[in-house]
Amino acid sequence: MQSDRIYKSHGNMTNSAVLLDRGIRCLNNELGILDAERFVALLLRETFDYTEWRKNNLFVGMSIDEIIDEADKYCKERAIPTLSS
């Protein structure tokens, strides 16, 4: 089953420093340095529950397989390695 791929990544969880570094790099690459800083400041300033927002907004009406397919498509378009590659 395709959705089994998502569980394989949890065995090798990234340490906090690496995760923070990768996250900031992603924000900088997508938003630019200034907007990345503004985004982080907004998250810190506002009471924002990302987990709750994600449940209600991000993948509404999509199955786990559809989400994985979209993630794979996104990664292939940007030459980002995936779990299946």
C-alpha cells in the first residue's frame, strides 16, 4: 500500500538542530530571507495551532494516498529526493 511509505520515515527522526536548519532553509528558499523572518515572527507573536489548522485546512477531503501522490509530484517537479526514490 502506498500510504505505508509515510511510516518508514519515522524510524529515522531528524535531530532538532538539523530540523531547524532544514526548516529555515526551506522558508528562506520559498519566501526569501525577509519574508521568512516575518513568517517566524508571526508564528511566535500569534496564538497559532498549526496542528489544528492543518487538520481543518490543509488536506481536507484528501486520502493519505492522494496526499502522498501530491507530495511526490511536488518533489519530482523540484528534483527533491523522496522516500520512494
